[in-house]
Amino acid sequence: MSQSEDTKVSTHQTVLAEVADALKASPDAVKTRVKAVLVEREVVKRVDLLDKGLAKLREAKGEVNKIRPPVSFTADGTKVEGTFSKADFESLKKAKEKVSKLEAALEKAFAGEEFDKLAGLVGGKEAPVESE
């Protein structure tokens, strides 16, 4: 073996040394990437929550539309709008309250103000009614 072959550094050793040097100077890069990953994770979570909230709102509006008073007809076949029974009226009232709560929670979430109420409503936990 010649002297020049003994002192020659292999390419892989050079690359590994460069990687080690880069890692020594990497705390800022690592922090930046961690921050980006955490932000992206939260954004994905919020988008999913908003998507579920919109689906829940669509479902709640469908419930409101299903609750209707019975229709009656007179002897000559004229349609007469019926009235709600107390139970149907209470069901309609609750369904409208649910829609209202979801709409308010979605507005706050889209504004970036609050996601907890929407998460509670989407998760099946009713948020307490706040007096305005």
C-alpha cells in the first residue's frame, strides 16, 4: 500500500462527518420543523372538526325539516294545516335549539375563536346554553 492510500479519507466518512457538522448546527432547524409539524397537526384536527360540525349541522337541519304538523282535509277535500301536539312542538323546539347551537359554535370556530363548544357538540356532549 502506498502512503497516499492510507491518508485518503473515504467518501462515506466525509459524508458522515458533514452530517455530524450539520447536526451540530441544527437546533434551530429542528425547532422550526417541530413547530411546523405541530401546527399542521392542529390544523388537520381543526379542519376535521369543522367538517364534522358541518355534517352535524346538515343532519340537525334535516331533523327540523322532518317535524311537521299533520295535514287534515275537509269534507270537500280542502287541505287544512294541522297543529303540533305538545310532544311534536317540544321536539321541534329542541331540534331548532340544536341547529342554533351548532351554527353559533361553527361561526366561532371558523373565526378561530373557540373550538371547544363545537368539539362538544360534535362529540355528542351538549354545550350549556349561555344567556346573552
